[in-house]
Amino acid sequence: MRARRAGKPDAAWEISEEDADVRSRIMDGAGALDMVTWERIRRVPVTSVAGVPMLGVLQLHARDVPAAAWPEGTDVLQVLWCPEDHSGLPGQSDYWGPAVEMRHRSAATVSAVLDPPVPDDIGGRRAPLPCVLDPVEVNDLPDQDELPAELLAAAEPWAERHGLDFHRGLACHEGWKVGGWPSWHLTDLMPVACSCGATARLFLTMDSGGDPGVNVGRFGELRVFTCPVDASHPPRLNIQ
């Protein structure tokens, strides 16, 4: 950096690809580096904040979403999150939002249905309003950044001739959805990698507003990506 400063005074803090690789090896999963002691700081991975119960956000039955991958012996998926914002969650790069947990269960093993605990003060934006889903199967196309240039050049005029908006009418449908394709409307395309190195696929999108009335990020979408090789690997989270 001293050499770079001498040659380019206005670019003293540029980071090259080599610098980034070295920094990644030094940090090795740390969330920060103590600039005095040079100790790596790792935040303890927590599912929720102490004293704050996890909230049920979504429940799906296999009969309603048969195309999703269901572990053997399960037919219910329950998605919970901690309503507090988290950063430094393991494997979640540049993420700031609720910690998410997915639990597959068998409906046959559920006996009494208990009233879930509710945090005292979460401002309303992270407590979903009770509502019933009416799943609809739709075709969802990839975002423009995930299509070959020649295919996108043909798709956009085709959609325009049919009075459709390709980018949100045919591709990357908005709303709550299982599967489909993620929109990269706030950033460039950011391939999401599993801890095993495989490219993770979009599993679930939880959108702000609508009947549940929740708000994530700046009224955006919280997306859950899962490993296509081994579903037991921890999911990856992203907000757009």
C-alpha cells in the first residue's frame, strides 16, 4: 500500500485481487480485526438474541409445494426468524437482517398446537400478520444478468410485443415464492456459494409488505439459498 500510495496518491486504499485473497486468508471467517492487538474478532453465532423468542414466519405443506425438495419422512416446513437484526452470521457475507431457521417436520408427529411466544417490542415490522397461503404455480425466468446476451436480446422485444415487462413480469417474480430466480435489482449479479463450494440455488423468497405485512431491509426481499448437492448444509441469506 505504501508503494501504491507513492505512485498513485489518490488511490492509496485500492485493494487488488491479490490483496483481497491475502485479507481473506488472514481473516479466515472473522468479522473484524482488532487494529491494536491484531486479533481476529469472531462473533458467536446465535440463532436469536437472548430473551427474544424466534418467530414463526411461514409454514408450508408438501401437498401445496410438491416441487420443493422434501427430506424423507417430512411433509411440513416451518420457517422461523429472530426479529432482531444480525451481522456476522457464519457464512453470511455482507448480511444484515433477521437470523433464519428452517425446520422440516412430519405432521403426524405434531400433537398439541401451542401458542408461540411473542417478543415484547419488535416494532411490528418483523411480526407477520396471520394469513393463509393460496399457492399458485408460475413459470419464473432468470434475471437479465443470468441470461446469455443473445437470448436476452430476443426475450425483451418478444415481451414488449406481448405487452409484458420481462424483468418483473416474466423474470424474477415478486412476492413470496418457493424456487424460481432471484432478482439482482440493488446490486450486480452476486453468485451465492455454499460452504462446500457448490453454487447455491434460490429456495425461498420472503417479500416485504403484502398480507404478512413484514419489512426486511429497506422494504426489500429476504432470499434463502440452499445447497443443490446436500440440503443439510447451512442455508445462505441475502437481502435485495
